[in-house]
Amino acid sequence: MSWPWIAYNNGKLVTLDFLENRFQFKNKDNFHIPEESDPLLIWDMRGIQKNRPDPSTLPLNPKRTVFVDSGSFYGEDIIDCIMADRGEVILPLRNLNGFDELNIALDFAENLMIGIDYTDSVFAKHKDFSDMPLINLITHLQTLKINKFLITLLGSNPPSLPNSIIDTSDFYFAKINKNITVPYGSKGVFELV
């Protein structure tokens, strides 16, 4: 089952690419959330690249299931994302300043969905995350009582996830390239529109 993934910047939809280990995008049309029943993944590129999220263009408490990645850099930013009430909040590890910041976020919120970007390894600016193989990172996060994950596949197929990991957590995947294979056990797959 495939669901839509869209990105926006300053109130405009954007085309999104991942080239040379960085996100590249170009503005397109005015941004709005299509009225459909499928779940939707939204990336706020201003938040992801500059730590200046723009939730004002998203509707309050949307009627459809929406997952929002605002690109938090600091653990305490999670409370602003939750209070914005724009959908289910994803705490991405890509910009987070290590496990210390993750622990701060966990103090503010329970039952967070953690976002992990994956190329041929974990893609994150902090070595706490990037130095760990994907399966080891997920296992460690599960010991912190995290059981919801969005793994964004940016350029290569991820390793298969062991049943012991799949059976104890909910895994969603997002992929830029339609040819990437998603591991068994996914709750759903978001594809870039």
C-alpha cells in the first residue's frame, strides 16, 4: 500500500531530491492539503534545513491522518510541534544533536514517532546516530520505549529487519525512488508526489 508524501517551503509545494548527501528542492505551486482519505506525510523544508518550521500553512487538527516532519534540531522543539496540532509529529534524528537532545524530547512527549533517514547507512549530522548501523540504532531506541518509526529511504535499499524488531514496533517507510524495496513488516509506505 502506497500513500502520498509531499514537501513544502514558505507556503509552496516543492519538488524534492536527495543529491550529494543533501536535500535539494525547487518551489512549485501554492501549498494545500488535498482532501483524501489516505494518510499523508508532509515535510516542512524550511524547518528541516533552517530549524524554522512553518506550521501556519497546515490546517489545525486535519481531518485526514497526517504525519508531519518539521525538522527539529533540539529536543525541546518537539513541544512546539505538538502544540501546533497539525497532525502526528515526527521527531527526525537527521538534525538532532545526539542522544542528549533525544532524551530532552522524550521528557516532553511520550509515544513519539522517530524519523530515521537512510542512504547506505543512517544519515544524520550527529555521530550518536550516524555511527550506528540501522538495526542497532532501532534496537537501542526500542530500549528507550520508542515503538513508532518512519524510515526515509533516500537512495538505497535498507537491510532486512529481524522479526524481533518488527514484532515490537510500528514501522512506516518513505522513499524518494520508487525502485527502492521496502522491508517486510511495514505499516505503510509514503512515496514522493
